[in-house]
Amino acid sequence: MEKIIKQLPGKKKIRLLFICSGNIIRSVMAQFLFKKYLKSETQSIDKFQVDSGAVLFKNNQIDKKTKQILQNEGITVALDDFKPTYLKSKDNKHYLDEADVIIAMTSSHIRMIPKKFRSKAFLLTDLSNTTEKLPDPFGDDIKPYIESFQKIKPLIIELIEVFKKYNIIA
């Protein structure tokens, strides 16, 4: 992870790509939380292009429970316009190519991207000193969604701190 991040200072635009199975729950939470906390920490939000994508399933809309949780967090901007991105689609392969950093929810997500992109990928959980997993709550009631959100949120805050440590954000 640090090897990837150490290469970022000096870049005019940093492209982050959060990935998960369907791009309707975990990667969406990570994307919108990162944007929220980045905006509250710095004026250099324009320095980042933050996207998310699916490596396994193609979907048409954000999960309703994800949307509800993000709205409860005060995130409403762009949620209605959000469309999941299926990274295996020919039209979307540029997301992997253009990303400076790919942040996955599980190690299987990293294995699902082409090998040539794995060197710029790491797990979101690598930011903590835990072996805790980020399971997919898809199809469950709201409680596992909230639990996923509660695990992702501090990791996103830690990611912002890592970017500060390496002077990527002031």
C-alpha cells in the first residue's frame, strides 16, 4: 500500500478507484465517504478523480439500503444520478487503466482484475492493524449494511490521514 501511495505526490490529478463485487454497496459507500471527508479536510478536492466499479456483477442502480445509509450520513449529492460501473464491460476498461490507486474490499476482488493492474491495488482493510473482513451484505436486512458502513467509514478516514502523511493533501 505505501509503495503505491508514495508514487502519488506531485501528480496533478490522482485517480482513485474503489472496487467490489457489484458496485452497489461497499465500493459506493467508500467512494461517497471519501469524497465527503476529502471535501471537509482540504480545498484540493479537484486533485482527485474518485470512482468505483464492479468486478463481478453488472447492476443498474445503487442498493436502496446503501442509499438510505449514505443519506443518513448527510450524503445526498449525486446519489440519485449514480449508476454502477461494470469494469469488465468494454466501455469501462479505461477505469482500471487510468486509475493510480485501486482499493478493493476483498482479496478476491484484486484477483478478478487483470494482472497488469494488480500492482496498483490494495485492500481497504490494509489501512488498519486488523484482519477484519468487509463481507458483502447484499440481500440481508439493514443491520449487516450498517455494520459494513461502520467498518468502511473509519478506514476511509484513515486513508485521508495516509494521504496527509505523504503530503498528497495539505
